[in-house]
Amino acid sequence: MDSTPARAPAPRPAPEPRPASAPRAAVRQDSKAGDRAADGALTGGVSLLRPVRAGNAFEETVERLLQAIKLGVVAHGEKLPPERELANRLGISRVTLREAIRALQEAGYLDVRRGRYGGAFVVYRPPRPRKGDLRRALTRMGEDELEDALTFRMAVECGAARVLATTELTPDRRETLKARLAGVNDAAPADYRRRDIAFHLAIGELTGSPLLAAACADARLRVTDLLDAIPVLGPNIEHAAVQHAAIAAAILDGDPEAAGRAVAEHLEGTAALLRGFLA
């Protein structure tokens, strides 16, 4: 984190101060980086880095940061937003944030570096799929929960695509969606899952609804460990690229029915792949 002290110390705030509203990520994105807004906001920040509840501030802060790390919102080698900004996004004190970051450093997810170019850097990498990982991930989830998670994701993501297709998109938001599509299409196999997540989360976030964006992130989180446990397959990437293009085209054309159908077809393919590896 940025360790540079403020110019003038402020009075100590009351425990867990809350901002009036959580800042939203800017919609204009750097198409080359494919991950950050023009003002430095993170894709996925709206849905994941939002205010936590005061009663369990430390625990929920750890959870939110872990979600952002595991979904690749902050990728390996990147650093978390500056301490003051991140505390404001999460609606917590900087003391609580430091405690959460210290816990994640001790658990091996972050590396905290001091100095002018310091910060909390992500050192976590998703493990390479190994034989038996998928079955173990399903056991942790609970076999009865799989179909529910897939149904939930279908309902939420199809709904988000339909909503976005009915939204009057500014040029910046249109460029954001195109940048996310280009990012996943150009991704190397090792970075494919993260770029795929960025594309899907952008659909929820561009609707402008924090609740819908959070639901999309939650839906993806429920199946992330399962998807990380299967290999990235070339033919599947090629097929997904066609489906992603159809989703983006329907949204940009303002066709909600086509957008919903395209997302449904894509998610049905993902579900079929999971069931196939579990058979």
C-alpha cells in the first residue's frame, strides 16, 4: 500500500466510517491493458470492492479482497488500489484494511512492499488443473449445489445482458464492452480465465446497477473453483469466442432477446463441459 503520510493528520474517525455512496468504476477503458478504467478503476471494482457491513468488517474485508484476487480483478503482479481509496470503497477504517491485508500477506496471497513504489501486490496464481481437482472442488461445494449454482448464473447473466441491451450506451461504454471482448479474444491460455471473467463482469457493471453487478460476480464466484479445475481447451476457446462476439453484437445492436439467447447458449456450453468432465 502507499505508505506516504498525509500532509496534515486528521482527527481519528469513528469506527468503520461509511461513505455516502461507493464510487463507481469509470466506463472508459484502456483497450491495450484491457483491465483498468481511464482513472485507474478496476474492472470488477463496482461489484466486489463495495462497502462491507460494520458488524463483521474485518472478515468481510478479507472475503472481498480474496474474491477480487481469485476472480483476477487484481491480477498476479498487480497491486491493490491505494490504501485511502480502497478503505473508502469498502467503507472501513484504514486500520481494519491494514489488518485484512496483513492476514492475506501471511496467507500467501499478497506481498506488501514499502517505499515510493510500494503497495500490496498480488502473488496468488490459480493452480494448474490436476487430476481429481474438479471432483474435490465439487465435494467442497456440495453436489446438490452445482445445478442450483448453474441455474442462478443463467438467470443473473441472461438478465444482465437483456438489461444492458435495453440501455442507451454512451460511446465510452460501447468501447468498454468492445475492449473486454478484444481482451478475452487476444488472451494467452494462461490468462484466458481472467479475461473471460472481465468480459462477463463488464456486462453486469455496465448496466449501472451495483446490485446486478454484485449478483453477476457472486454467480461467477460460485463456479470459479470448478472452472479453474478443468483445462483450457483450444476448441472450447474458439467456440466461446464466437459466442462472446454474438453476445456483444446483440447488446451493441440493442436487441435484448438476442442478447439473452446468446448468453444462454454460451452458459449451456460451459455447463455441458463441466458435466462432461464430472461424468
